[in-house]
Amino acid sequence: MFFLSDMLNRKLKLPTAAEALPGRDGAIATATKHHVSKRPLKGPYPEGFEIAYFGMGCFWGAERLFWQTPGVWVTAVGYAGGHTPNPTYQETCTGLTGHAEIVLVAYDPAEVSHADLLKIFWESHDPTQGMRQGNDVGTTYRSAIYTTSEAQEAEALASKEAYEAALKQAGRGKITTEIIPAPTFYFAEEDHQQYLAKNPYGYCGLKGTGVECAVPAAVGA
């Protein structure tokens, strides 16, 4: 019983760089094309398109949510926010890489705004749970927004403040979402890419709070 408790505590605590697994120098193997759209998974993405990164717990259901969104050009799942270079899925599941399960979203801002994506993000999971989403427990399942521009960061922070107020009014707790400039994103293995398109009856743990998110207008809009 002590062993199980120790393992759980380890999965709920982010490791330091010294504690993290060593990883590897080269990238792990993954798909080259999106299983649904057949577009290049790693780019190049069309000129003028933008990239956003979201962590909402298990990345299988979160990715499907975004690839079904009009204006999203391609999605991919991977790992970011930790210390271990080029981690595997098995390594991230130990909690000893520090990474979260993340969805890369490449989108056309003329068709879907970053604010639109933020609304989907906030309303489709529970951002108050810390190192978990529902029954998925561990640092890999934490809520995260990794931004690729100052404008994205400002919008993310403003939307967090607005949604936290709405959650408070609904009797919910504080938001624990990590919002930082995007760290290195490592593409996950091929079998995890577009998992629910290949396995339509596979696990999807997405569950929102039922609280609507009114994302503030972008500065200068």
C-alpha cells in the first residue's frame, strides 16, 4: 500500500530536471500525414496560418474535437512542458518526464480565431482539477495552453480570468491551467495520432463543466 501511495504522489508532482528520465537525442517515429485529412502532420503549414497548443487531459478526444472544427487545417498529438527530450508514451505515463499530453492545432485565422479555439478549450474540459481530468490522474493530464505569440498569451490570460469568474459564480473552484509560451513539442507515436478516427469506439474522457465561456474580444479588435 505504501508503494501504491508513493507511485501516486510521484505522478501528481512534476519532476525536477534532475529527476526526469534522460530521453534520447533523436525524434521517435510517428506518422507523416494526418489520418483523416491526409495533410502533412509536421508541415509545412500554409503561409499565414497559426499554431496553438492545448492540453485537456487524454489527448485522443481533445484532438478529435479540434480536427472537427471548421478552419482547423491539421492537428497532431504529442508531449510538451517537461524535461525529457523525445519521450515515448510509456515514459510520459510514469510522470517522470514532466510533459503534458498536448494537441497541436494548425489553423486558418481567417476562418477560426484563437478566441474561438479558447472557447472550445475552456468549455470542453474541467480546468480546475489540477493534475488530472476525471479518472485520468497524473501530471500528463493537466490543463495547459502553450502560446506561440504575445497576442495568443494575452487572449489566453484574459479568457482565463473571464472563465474563472463564470466558474466561481457557478460554485466551481479556481482554474489550474498552465499558460506559458510554447515549449518544445514532441510528436507522439503514430498509433496515437488521430486515435479516435482509427478506433471510433475508443476511450474519450472529455467532459466539460457545463459553464459557458464568454471569451473577451482581442485587444485591438
